[in-house]
Amino acid sequence: MSDNGHAPELMEELLDLALEEYCKWVSKWCKASEIEEEYFPTVESFRVFDPERGLYGETVIYACVEVGRSEVMPRIMLHASVFNGDNGGPAELTAFFEGNMSKDEWNLIYMLQHFDTNIAEIYNMTETKQGRGFQNVP
């Protein structure tokens, strides 16, 4: 177990799940914002530091804690700093997962991005005005 109370393998798995959705959201945001340069980050671009391959990823998991249960399914909150070496600097992600123990899988249910001085809801699996899934895409 780690200092956060969860096995390092679980924390890494949850971080990768959050980064998969974060990369999709960033790509949608860039496309909708009509950014001149196409930008499609990958999980690897945040996770791997290898300058020879042009990868400058850096992630730090600050917290991974159980925050409740939905009937018999545990809920976990993960808070991490993620950086891929771009000029924008690091962002912090706070993601909530719900475990489906009968299938041995975790599902992302909600995620926030903390970037500069802004906090934005970027993923929500409950029904909102914008529907389910990605939020705050221009």
C-alpha cells in the first residue's frame, strides 16, 4: 500500500484512465477553439520523460482516497498534477471513479481541471445541460 492508502498499481491505473479522457477533452477543446496548430496529446506525452523522443511528461499523484460508496461500489478520488512539457505549464486533475467490482473495473464519473487560476468541470457522467460526458468545450 502507498501513503495514500491504495496500491501504487491502482493509483497508476486510475491516473491513466483520467489521462485518457483528459487527452480527448484537450483535443476537443483545441479543435473547437480553432487553435491553428493541431494538438492531440497522448497519455504517453504526460507519463514519459524521454527528451530524445520529444517526450517531457511529468505526473505527481497527490491523493488517492476512498470518498464513499454507491451501494456496494467504492468511490475513489484521485488528485494529480500532469504536465507534458508544453508552454502552458502543468494542470491539476481531480477525478472521481466508481468501482465495478464484479467486472474488476473502474469508471470515471466526474473530473475537474485546475489550470492557472481557473477550475473547470471537464467530465460528468450525470445528466447536465450539456449532456453526459465532456463539459465546457467551446
